[in-house]
Amino acid sequence: MAKLRIKLVKSPIGYSKDQKATVRALGLRRLNYEVVKEDSPQIVGMIRKVAHLLKVEKVEE
């Protein structure tokens, strides 16, 4: 399965609680923090919700 590298590039401060919770649920704790997640419909939906705060790229295995 493909993987996605997700990086938090903008602070969720000033955005709604559900957007902050989504960023946290993705495992992002602070600016420039990166996580690698499986490319699944659930993760893609979370990314779309807070896409304005993230940088996402595909990772080749």
C-alpha cells in the first residue's frame, strides 16, 4: 500500500476545535512535525479537512 508523508506547516491556533482535533488525530504535535501514514480513505478525508495547514507527499516504499 502507498504511504503519505504529512507535515504540519501552519498552526491550527485560531481555527475551530474540530480542525485542531483532526490535526492531533493525525499525530501532528507541533509545527514542522512529520508523520507517515497509510494511504486510506479515512486518512485522506482527515487531510482534506485541514489541507490548508498541511503539506502532503506520497512516499515510495
